[in-house]
Amino acid sequence: MNERFEAMIAGLETEGGMSIPKIAVKVGCSRQQIWRIASGKTKRPGYGIAVRIEKLHSQMVTKTRGLR
């Protein structure tokens, strides 16, 4: 399950041009939490953080698809 969130964060960084600190601010958690999720150190993110990462990733995908 964590691989999915690792991939979402990687996508936000590469395709969305966002840094770990910026993702953390948007998601509303610490940059250490995002780093732990992105690096596989956290087995499962908390429900609230998971939902906000998914929402942010979805918004980024929608924006990039709309620009193409």
C-alpha cells in the first residue's frame, strides 16, 4: 500500500514540480512525515494524511491533463 503513496509523492515532485516541504504544507503535516512516506520508512500513512495526499495528487493530475 505504501508504494502507492511513494509513487504519488514522486509524481508530485517530478511532474508537479513540488518539493517535500511544499507537499507537506499543502497536505498539512511535517516534511519529515512526507519524507518518511516517500522513502518507505512509514508502512502506512495515517488516514487523514493519505486522503490529503491523494487529493493533492488528483488535483495535480487534473491540472497537467488539462494543459496538454
